[in-house]
Amino acid sequence: MQCVILAGGLGTRLWPETKTTPKTLLPIAGAPFATWQLSWLAQSGIDSVVYCVGHLGQLIRDHIGDGASWGLSVRYVDEGEHLRGTAGALRLAYDENALEEDFLVLYGDSWLQVDPADVLRAARERREPALMTVFRNDGRWDGSNVVLDGPRVRRYAKGLTAPPPEMRWIDYGLLTFRRGVISERVPPDGPQDLAPLCAGLAEEGLLAGFEVHQRFYEIGSVAGRDELEALFTAR
């Protein structure tokens, strides 16, 4: 079971700290955040990780190495200084023959309360070539961006000023794809983002939904990082 972790971004909302430390290595409850993420994945049964790195990527390599400390096999796909966007990073991983037949996609700043292996197993039982985890948000933590229609995402649209009433869910931050989605739908050149890819899949009825019932956390903002620190400290 494979998980691709997107960890190439600049983390500008956390500057100046992230000018010298990649976001995924910021300390949370006494350990680099990546340590928590990798332990979570390994405990679930994920055995292969691909890190898509860019900004300060060598520091991520130095900390994680080959993943043996977590019982994982880790390899790296490096965007360098010319970042390709979230979908572009997956296309680079495809071009470098790093992707398995199906895989999870996780953001390097997300802390999620779901079993990732369960999500991938669920995706394998579906006919749709992609799956999005979603959370019933009702505008609480960020702008809702998903219309969930039974087992399928019927609409996905980020950044709407006034989401329609039926748009009550939000992208939870864990996706699955079959490799062919990347090879067929993401061009090999230039920056590409996952949002229009997922929106198109939803419009075509090709994006399965997996509802999660515990909220997500993130360390991409000062407030989000403080919330996760408080959660871990309470535990």
C-alpha cells in the first residue's frame, strides 16, 4: 500500500520559520511533524511512501532517509525550485516510475483522524478511478466545497463566495487515484493543480466519496499548528 506525500510547498503563511525549516518538519509536541505522519501511516499498514519535495527538500531527505526507522520504504521525487503544483508533482512521480497501480495522496501538513489503509481498501472496491475523503463541515472550519450524493462526490468547487446549500462537505485531505488518472489527465509539462482535476472527475461521475466523521487538523497556519499542538498535548 502506497501513500504519496505532497511536501514541496514554500509554507509562506509560516514565514520566517519555514524559510529555513520545511513545513513538514516543524516541531509538534516535541517531534518533527513528519515523524507523527509516518508513524500513523506505518501503524495502518502502509508500507511504501513517495515524498514529493521541492523547497528545502534535502532537509526532508536527511531526516527521513529511506524510511527504515518507521518500517517503511521511502523514495523521493524532487521538483527543485520550479514547483509544479499538487497535480504536477504527481505527474512527475508518474514520469519517474514512482507510482504503484493505485495510491493515497496526503498533504505534508495534514493530521487526519481516519485509517488510511481503510480508505485505500474502500477505493479498490469502487469502479471510480479516484476517491476523495470528505467531512461534514457546514462552513465550520473552512469554506465547504463538496456536494456528496450517496457514495459519490457530485460536485467539487473550491473558493466559492457563497456555496450552494447542498454543498455541506469539505475535502478532508486524503485522496486515492489509480495511476492511469495521472497519466491520462495531467499534462507532463507546466504546473498543474489537483482542484481542477478533482472537479472534472466529479462532474463526470468518476470521483467516489468516503465520509469521515472526525475533524481534520493542519499545520499550514499558525492557528492550525496551535490547535494540533493542543490536541497532542492533551493526549
